[in-house]
Amino acid sequence: MKTVRITESFTGYPAGKKRSFTAGEEVQVANDFAELIVGKGHAKEIEGSPAPTPKPGKPAADTKGDGA
């Protein structure tokens, strides 16, 4: 997912569903749709958009190599 700022109003079909986008709106969309609308000049990617939060799991393995 990417966060983009809409630069001009348009109607699109993200995930196959019709949706209107308004200039100035910031939305999070799928990577492929973001690349499409940025490429057409309808939006600009917002740099530093939040990365996906890691899911809780096992702690990272010890990489020190001292076995401690």
C-alpha cells in the first residue's frame, strides 16, 4: 500500500470498485493503482508514507556470533 495525494479530481476503479477521488485528498491505495495514477499525473506519492507495521513474532536471532 502507498499513500498518495490526489492532484486532480477523477473517478477510478481501485480493486474493481468505482470511486471518486478529489484534488487535495490523501489516500492509501494498492501499489499498482498508486503507480498507475501517479504515472497519469492524477496523484503524487507522499514520500515517507508509513511502512507496514511488522507482525509480532519470534525475537530476532542473536547475530553477535558469541553465542551469548
